[in-house]
Amino acid sequence: MEFEDRVPFVVRLDTEDRQVLFACGTRLIFPVRQVLLRQHEPSAHVLILLSGWTKVWA
């Protein structure tokens, strides 16, 4: 899958919407190679990557 552009999701939000989104969550910093989510693991949260890289595989 190739994306048309590389504009981050949070940059596309209006300033007010971005502030509301960030106020709803908690900023976390993960160490290198930390597993963030596991397949089939129940969860009720969303992760928004603000900086860095992640790898998704199954």
C-alpha cells in the first residue's frame, strides 16, 4: 500500500481538534524495540505515534 503523501494525521487536524485529542490522552515514551500491541490482545485504547518509527507484523 502506498500513500499519496506523507502528511502526518495530527498535522491535518485543526488546532482546536488537535488540542482536544491530546487532552484526552497521556503521552508515553517507549524504549527501543518495545512491543506496543500484540495481535488478538484485547484493548480499549488507541496509540498515536508522534515521533519515531514502528514496525507492524503478524
